[in-house]
Amino acid sequence: MTKKKRQKMFISVLPGEQVEVVIAEEGKVNEYYVEMVHQAKTKGNIYKGYIHNIDNGLQAAFINYGAERNGFLQIDEVHPEYYVNDVTTKKGQRFPLMQKVLKPGQEVLVQVVKEPTGKKGAFLTSYLSLPGRSFVYTVGRSQIGVSRKIENEKERARLKAALEGFETTEGVGLIARTAAVGQSKAALERDYKYLNRLWTDIRSNAQKVKAPAIVYKELGLAARAVRDYLTLDITEIWVDDKETYEQVHQFVKLAFPRKNNLVRLHEDSDLSLLERFNLTKQVQEIYSREASMPSGGRLVFDATEALTAVDINSGKIGGEKNFQKMALKTNVEAAREIARQLRLRDIGGQVVIDFIEMKNPKDCREVEKVMRAEMKNDRARTDVSRISSFGLMELVRQRLGSSAIAISTEPCPCCKGTGIRRNMEWQALQALKDIHRDLRKPGGEEVEFDCEEELAIYLLNNKRGILADLEKRYNKSIHIDIEYEYDE
């Protein structure tokens, strides 16, 4: 049996502005999460809202829950308790027509499932869930279950028996999380009672407020990280903020009462927390279009509206004379690194990977096996396909939140997000068109043209002869002025 590697969690806080969480395994960053206060997450929040309007074609309601844009609630996410009329569904029809069971102005309790993106509002559900340390407490679905990531059948049976022993109220369900593995019955019951009290408080609060209003706010990143990501594999938690350290320390005392030295405070004023543990460079590489592999090869990530494409460049791998052996070795290495990069960058949706061509079907099955094994370490739900005859593998990954890249980048003002810009020759020709147009206007003895410094230098160095000819033809002088940006 392989020995598990030591993991450490690092929580870096810029008070009032930003929280970063890094999970590293023997010095190598495996997971990275960042949250900016001004871009506060709404996923997991519960709101009391009202139906603004119903779209019959989409069979969805748009909910005003207090955000800038109305949220989107599909008919399959509406709990029957909100139906205002009893409607019998036709044969083969799973849900009634929304316009017959709901009405505009009706109040509903909803939870954000997906953050608003671009011009789209948040995706909402009326089936609420409250994540705890060991369980997810579901409201509206009374199922008792165990996470599929818990594979030990004996432990699955133990947890299911423990869950069924709790006196749950009608309409409430429990799903055991991976953190429940090894927890005593008393610890499990403690977590259940906490979630039960929390739901009672939310329900009571919802009855007092007027829609639209928030009734439950999900924990911040630091607290969520400890609740959701702290496992027995993590041997140390480092925090660089005193207040956050106290909060994390109190939580860990409840979760792991015997581990007194698990949480440690970073107080070095000369080095930041991530610098001290040589993690800064690895975190910065997340924002790069390319990722390097140990053998010298490179992975190239290109995101589009519909999917993310990953290309593998083999580089130079020494000592491999046989191309097929080289291709297999590179592809196996790439599969491991791609799985890691998908977690780090939190790439969601459809991903297409262009592996180096392998003619031996056995080699293709080997790469698929490695990819599936590596994706099992991902907290997100994933589905991996086989490698096609064109050397392409498709996989689908659930996006866990807003990725570090998404919340910290914006389209380039020069290329408008395309990743390319017009070359200087093209820009110079457009500038000459504008100058020519102004020279043809009647009156005046000179023409001024304002542009950026790079273009001005190019015009004066490469188009000076044309400028001189234009001045001579129209008997006017041309002045190229550089636009300077001044900070206010």
C-alpha cells in the first residue's frame, strides 16, 4: 500500500481585502483558492426573494432576490410546496407547467447554485442545502446517502447506519461527506445537531424579513477551507493573520481535539507566508497560458466560450530513441499535470485534450487509466471519455467557484480579449489614412496627429518619406504628437 504524502494548508490574509488558501503536498501546490472581499461570493447564500416574471417558453422564473440581476429558477428546481395550484401532470410529463403552479409576486426561499456570470444572472434552487463538517444537510429532499468518493464499503455501511439513527424531521436529508470518514458517532451527532439548529434559525429569520433579503450567508474562504478541505492528510495549517488564526484554531480544536499543534501562526515580517515556503512562483504560474512539465514539455491552455483546449508540446526528452515510447511517456506525464492544472485553475465545463498521437491502443488505454486515477483526487465532479482516433480526449469538470484567473483578470484593452493585436505596419497605414483625410480638409497650415509613443516612433522612422511627400503635395506641415497618460 502506498504511503500518503504529507499535505499542508496555508491561509494568507490581507485584512479587509483578500484571502488566499493553498494546499501543498511535499512543497508542490495542488490546490489554490482566492477570494477578494469586493467580489464577495454569493454561491451557497440563501435569500428570500419573489417571482418577478415567468418565462413560459423556458419554463423558468426570474427571481428578484436583491442582486443587480434577477436569478434564474427552472421548474425542476422548484419544490412542490411552492405550488399554488394542484395540477395533474400528463403522461410522460415530469413537471407541471410553471405558469399554472406559480405566480408573479410570489415569495420563495432560494439558494445560489452558480454565481452570476457576464450578463447572466445567478442560477437558483429552492432545494436548500447546508454543508457542515461531516454532512450536507438537505432541505426538501429527504434522502440519506454517503458521498461516492468514500469507496470503503465497510465505512459506507457504518456511516449510513449512523445517519439513519438520527431523528430527522420530515423533508430533511443527510449526505455524509469524505470528512466523516473515521469520525465517532458522538462527533457525527454533534455536527448534525449544529446543522439542525442552523436551519431552525434560517427558517425563523426568513419569516421575519421582507423580500428581497438575505437570510443566510455562506462562510468566508478561510472558514470554508478548514470546514471543507481539512482532512487527516493535512499535518500543518499555517495562517499569517492573528484574528484568522484564532478562528481557525477554535474550529480545529472542535474537529481534532487531540491535534493541539496543527495550526501555526506565521509572524515573520521579512518574508510573506507563501515566500517562506517557496510557493509564490508556483502560484504565479497558475495565471500563465502555459504550464511546464518535469521532462521539459509544455502544456498550453486556451479557453473559449464553449470549452477549454489543452495542447501538449513534447519538448526534448533525452534518452528516448523510440517515438512511441516517447509519446507514451510524455502523455502519461501530461495527464498527471493536466489533472493538477484543472484543479489549480478551477477550469470547468468541457475540456478537450490533444495528446501526442499514439498508434498502439494499449498505450491509449494506459493514458486513460492514468487520467481517471488522477481525476479521482479532484473535489469536483468529473467525467472522462476515451481517447478518440484523432488523439483527442474529452472530459467534463464541475466548476467549484470563480477561478483565480476569472476574478483577477480582465480583457486586454489593446487586443480586446483576443490575445492578438494589429501589427505596427497596419496601425501606421490607418494613421496615414487619418492624416491624409485631415490634409484634404480646406484651410489651415498644419495637421496634428495624436498617437501612442510606439506608433509615433514607427511613423517617424519608417514612414518619414511618405509624410514628407504628403506635406509637399498639400503644402501643409504634419505634427506627430505623443499621447501621454497622466495619473489623476
